[in-house]
Amino acid sequence: MKQEHESAQAAEKKTEALPVVKAGAEGLSVKSADGEFDFQVHGLLQADAHFYANDSTDLGTDEFLLRKVRPILQGSVFKDFGFKFMPDFGQGTAVIQDCYIEWKRWPELRLRIGKFKTPAGLEALQADEATEMVERALPFDLLPFRDVGIQLSGDLWDGVVSYAGGVFNGVLDGASGDRDNGDDKDFAARIFVHPFKKSDIAPLQGLGFGIAGIFGEPEGSTTDLNLPSYRTTGLLTFYRYISSTNAPGPVFANGDRVRWSPQAYYYWGPFGLMGEYAVSSQEVQRGAGGPTARLTHDAWQVTATFVVTGEKATYKGVAPEHPFLVNGGCGALELVARYSQLSIDGDAFPTFASPTSSARRASEWAVGFNWWLNKNIKVMLNYDQTDFDGGAATGDRPTEHAIFGRAQLAF
């Protein structure tokens, strides 16, 4: 009898020590019995179609492509230390998008080291699977994206105030990077507030606003320009600095770079509104000993969304109440409209940029719909039109008409 009791106790202890394995809409997870260790497998696949209408000069290429192919591995060790590894095999290349270690003992204070998104643009910080449009708006061009560095962040008062600040290698406007080409570093900080999150005023609980700033002093030269070019939301370059070696020479970064962005969103029921303004100010020089200037470019955007089927619109996407083909469900349908604009400093022309090949302004409007079949699968279709001021040998660069589609799986 005693032996049977001991055997039962041993079997019970063995069962208790087994890890907990779960699989569902959130992916695959394995968690140790004591809760000290967990490992999660997620993924993101975006299969896109890009078409350009009335493109008589063949500036854009009509194509189907795998925009993002990302296996995502993340988890915790000894509960207090987290990690994430997210490579991307989309568009025929292999890139490490996120790779970091994070000390996360308290939600009010976290320390992250590695490669991740710079605390800057509102739409840029939105999860890639949750964006309302296939491609991000024009302010994205002026702010850094992913970079390598160290960051302190936290959520105070249960998320009423969120903050982040860190030191990074420094990347070009609208770019990501893995290495630094100089000793100077970028300093970035952001604060975002949800003033009514914990209040009883339901219509204002989804209001959030904040500001981000990034300061650095990138090093450039006539052989390493260290300056960005700017693309439309249709992914075609419409502005670039002069890079020709003809006298007086190419334009390169020569001094401090300041970028900042006030930003806000508002969600209430099926309605959502997002807006942000971005400024990038850079000291430049043309050729060795040539003319210098501080050029300040700015951009802004407003995006409105409405979920026709009645689900809540959120910054993190839409969760259908009635998934497609489940008990007769049809999923969730979301309508989206956006306007954005990017203006180039007038002093850039003609010394630092050619007025015949670079536009002074790009103005974009777009409409589209998102069909969330379920929490994991989304189908998107956008029409995006961009008009230009200047940018052609005579007059304005031709209007850009882009039609973008996407089938997305995220788990």
C-alpha cells in the first residue's frame, strides 16, 4: 500500500513538472511548470501585389512580391529577462529586423539592448501587422526606423504614461541599420500619454498623444555622403541630394541632425483617427570647402478608419467578433482614408538638389479597405495617388497612381 502511495506521489510530481504547451491564434508557446521560462513562436507573412496605373514613363514596376516573411522567436528566462529574434526573408533578402535582450522585472522600468524600433514615429511604432494601409505615410520618410542601441522604457500608472529613451548608432531618415559609420551617436526620447485611460469617460479613453525627439551629429564626406533620399508611399524615390562628383562635388552631411515628431491618435468604438507631424533638420555641405546650409524638411499625415461591421478600431488592429466561415461569420470590414504631405526646404534647390529630378513637395491621398477574415488573416486593397510640385525637366513630376494589395497571415 505504501509503495502504491509513493508511486502515485511520484507520478503526480512528474505531471506537475511538465511544461505547459499552448497553440492558438497567438502562436505556439511553451512555458515551464514553475513559470520561470517561456518560449514563443510567432510569424508574419505578407504577400503583396504592386501595380502602377498611367505609368507612361515606367517609373514603377508592376509585380507580385513577398513583402515580409518573418519567423518570430521570443520568450523569457528566469522570468525577468526577455528576448526577441525576428529575421526577415522578404523581397529575396535576409535581414535581422529585431534582435534584443530586455530586463523587464518591472513594467515601470525596462532595459533593452540590441536592435529594435527607435522610439520616434507613431505609425512607425505600430506593429507591422496592424497598419491601416499597405505602406506607411510620408512622415515615415523623415524619422529613423530600426537601429542598434540601448534603451530605458516603461509604463506608468498602468499605461497612462509611457516613456522611452536611449542611445543608438544613428540611421538615416526612414531607414534601418545594423552598423555605425562614425563615432557620434543618436539620442532619442519619446513620451506618450493616455490622459483618460483610467477614467469613466468612455468616449475619451482611446485618446493618446505624445512627442518624440532625436538628436545626432552624423559624419559625412565626399566619398560617404550619409544622406537619405525620400520615397513616395508608392515606394518610388522623388527626392535625392546631388551625388555627382562634378564640381563643386556631391552633397554630404556636415553637422548636427535634429528630428522631432508630435503625434496623436483617437479610437472610439468602430472609429479611429491617427495623426502625426515630423521634422528633419540637417546641416549639409556640397563638395570640399563648398557651400553649406541647414535644410529643414517636414511632413504630416492624418489617417481615418471605420469598422463597418461594428468591431472596435484600435492601434493594435481589429479583432473580428464573427470570424469568416465560423458559424456563418463574415469577418470584419474596415474602411480607411489617408492624406499626407512631405515638403522639402526651398533652400535645397538648386545648390543641393536638382529641381529637374527632385520634387519640392509630395502630396498623397489614399483610400482602401481591410478585410479581417479572422484574428490572423487580413486582406488589404489600397488606391494611392501622389501629386508633386516640381521634379521634372519642365513643370511637375507626373502624378503617381499606385494600386497595392496584400494578403497577410500573422500569428
